[in-house]
Amino acid sequence: MQTHSLSTTKIFIQDVTLLDCAILYPSFGPKGKSWYVDVIWEGNKDKNGVLFDFSLAKKSAKSTIDHEYDHKLLVKPSLIRFQSNSQIIVIGNYKNSDNNLLFAINTYNNSIKRISRETLIALDNDDVTLLEKEIAQSILRNSPENVTNISVKLREHEHKLKPNYYSYTHSLCYHYGNCQRFHGHSSVIEVFKKGKFDLRKSSYAAKKLDNAYIISQNYVVKDWNTKLIQELIDHCPEITDLKEHHIAAQYKGTQGEVAVIIPKDHVFTLEQESTVENLAEFIRAQFPPDEKDIEIRAYEGLSKGSICNI
């Protein structure tokens, strides 16, 4: 009897999910990123001629990404100064011009994702291939045994090179979901004048908010004497010497309590929460109120956002 070796087959799903996170870069500090996620599964078909049911494959991949990476701060393990059963402290030092700056966060454990040092260096050079491999391995661990290999493609907004492209980090303590965590987004701001896209106005608005930690002024801590902030200082005494260049913020949501210390020039405060609805209204307020027929489309990451035309 002649036997035939099993050949592998592949399936793919585009736009499995959207990944929104913040990355603690060695050269810059925290920065928001948003990607579309495409996934390819490879392996052997089962007796019914199926590699992995599409609905189950998408559900499994999305669940893995949402649980391990989405709405988290990605850091290398050496930046973790302390960890208990509930809290984790991350501190990163970097230089900006002539100033020594740092980013410090005291937060709950499941809001931090460890990635390798090599992956972080690659991301700092705008190379996502190692992160794609890390995500692929995470998805593979949660896949059936007949799936032998997975590849992941991370895609940014198609207009990422346009001047109206921007990124930001934020936290929404009153949000019901994972937006309570310190995380970030990258996308575009679109300003329309009389129904026509205005690149100049759009770029002006994006530049104003680019690379900022956007927070409500109600989060700002003036005295730096809270328990969470004192714990940060205990694990990084140099914070005291750098106080004049930094802002401390603290908030409490249903998932836990968070304290952040971040350079002043990375912070943009609003009177209200940094929801995309409030951001759209803030952007509209940057243009004269008597200037009619202006519409703002502010994106929170990819494919979603808020419209303001008041």
C-alpha cells in the first residue's frame, strides 16, 4: 500500500483584533501604539479537512491578545523594581536633551506586560518583527495540537507617515473596562472644513497632543505624599532630585490604584477625563468659535473615535 505524507496547510484571518498598548521605550519613555492584527495558522488538517475552525481560531487569538497584551504597558523585565501579589513598580530612566528624566509607575500586576530586551530594542528602532513573534508564540500555546506554527502581522494606520498622525497615552479611571490601565493609542486626527479634509488644521491638532500623557487635572498630585508615590520614591530615591522636571498623578478605578510619575513636557492636562469624546471637543475649541462648518474626527486607536461639529 502506498502511503502519502501529510502536508501542512494554512489558514488566515485579517483584522483578528485591534491592539492598543503603551511601550516604555529606552530612548523616549512611554508611547502609545495601535495595530491591526492579522494571523496565519499552519498545521495539519483534521479528519474533517479543517485545520482550525475560523470562529474558534479568531476567538482564541483575540482572547490571548486581549489578555496578555492589549491595554497594557510593555516593558523589559529589568525595569521592574518591585512586585507583590497585587502591585508592581516599574521605573525607567532616559535622557532628554541635557536633563535626566524618568518614568515611574506603581500599578496592579495585570496592567504590565514583560517583553524581551531584544524586542524592546527592535521596537525602539521601529521594527515590530520580534514583537510579532512573541505574540505568535502566545497564540500558539493556546491553539490545538494540530496547529504547528503561527505568524502574526501588526499593521499601523495607513496614514502613519502623514503629519496628522499622532500617539498618546492616557488612563480612564471611571471606565468600566481595561482603559483604566495606563495604556496608549496611535492614529490620526481629521479636521474637515465645509466637508473637505483640511490637512493643515488636522496636523496642527495632532502636533498639539502628540506623544503626551493626557490626563484630567484632577489626577495631579501636588504634595507627592501618598502611599503609592512614596513607594516609588523608596525604590528610586533619585526621583526626589528630579521632582521639578516631573508631574505625579494618581487615580483609583475598580481594577486597582495607580500612581504615575512622568516628565512635565510629556503631560497634557484636561479639565475633564481624557475620553476621545472630550478630546474631540477640546480640538474643536482650538479653532475660533465663530469659524463655522468645522467637523473634528478624533480617533482612539484604529477604526473608532468621536465626531465633534458643535
